[in-house]
Amino acid sequence: MPVIKSSKNIYLLGILAFSWMFSHSQNTRITDKNSIGWYAYTGTFNLNKKWSIHTEYQWRRDNIITNWQQSLLRTGINYKVNQKLSLRAGYAWIETFNYGDIPINRFGKQFTEHRAYQMATVSDKMGIVDLSHRFMLEQRWIGRYTNASLPKEDEYFFVNRLRYMYRMQIPLKGKTIADKTPYAAIYDEIFVGFGKNVNENVFDQNRLGVLLGYRFSSKVRIEGGFLSQIVQLPREVTGRNVFQYNTGVILSTIINAYLFKKAE
């Protein structure tokens, strides 16, 4: 328990520090507000008690559903070290579209990103509350255009990014999230860029989700709710930093199944 309380306090101090930084830099930034809708599928297909395959697709939309924001496909291999620690390594392919008043790409063009990633998730329980800490390291190859007339990216630049997500969830019936149980969850994830190619966005983004979910069985659950995303663009406009404030809905379907007969 002392370890959990200590990590929670460190996390809260970090959030307060970033909140102070944002509140003291309002006059040096441009803001771009958007309404988003993220619709996701996540599937874990177990090979045995230790190894599994991760599959994921996120259909991210602007104006809740009418326009593209991003398309994200992610795959990976999971290894369960023990009941509290799991590891994953994999690849992601992302298409980012022209959305908002100030697009991420300076020419207002769609661009491709390829990622390799490594992840560790630490899970714990405090009373009826399930806790998790997710640490992710990403190597990103981001497509860009050297001039506006090009129909396709002609180069990729490399950046690193570190992500940390803290999540809590609690059953709304009974003391555990068992079959046919509704639950509530909240998470916050911070993204930090590092390395020689990181420009304005050392602080890359932050995501906050407040969710309601339902576990139908050990194989299927759904969850959805409110999503807030703050993104700092990697470039300045008229000498000022640009922040997107994206709010909307998130809806996810989560599947967990065995590819082969489950071991006793």
C-alpha cells in the first residue's frame, strides 16, 4: 500500500505542475477547439497462459463522427510476467488527416506515421478499486512534405516519445468486476517527447477519460464516455505555440479470447 500511495502522490504532483505551467502561459499560445469521437476495437488472443497477440483499431473522427481525425492500427505481442506485471512490444500504423482550424501538418496535408513501441503495465488492487500504471516508449517515424506541391510525403523524421497512463476502475455492483457487472473507470495519460528532433512539443499531449463499462463475460466487455485531449503542435504559428483542446466521446469494444483450448 505505501508504494501505491507514493506513486499516486507523485502522479498528482505532476498533474498540478503541468496545470500551473498551462495557466501561466495562456497569453503565449493559440488555441484550437475541436469536437471528437473515438470508436475503438481491442482484441487479445491468448496463445497460452503467458503469451498473447494484441490487435487494435481506432476510428478517430472530428465533429464527433462526420470527418476524419486519425486512423490507428496497432498490433503487438504480450507476455504476462505474473498477475501484476505484463509486457508488450509491437508496431502501429497511423494516418493523420487535415482537421481543425490549424492542422498538425503545416501544409494542411494528410500524413503517415509508423511506430515501434514497448510497454509495461503494472496492476494492483486497493479494496474494490482496480489500479493500473501503464508505461510506454515509442519510436516514431513521421511523414512530412518538403513543399506543398508534393502529392505524398517525401521524407520521414524520427522522434521518441514516453507515455504514462494511470487508471482506476470500480464495480458498480458487488465487490469485483465479474461477469454481468457494470463498472466506472477514469484514466489520465501524459505524453512527453524527447530526442534531438523534438521541437516545441516536449509536452506532447494529455488525455483524460471518464467511462462507464459493462463486462458481459470474461471474453467481451464494452465501455464508453467522455474524452478530453490536449495536444501541443510541434511547430509555432506567428511565433506562438499552438494547443488543440479536443473534447468528445469514446466508445470501445474489448475482446479477450483463447486461440486454442484453454489450459486447465
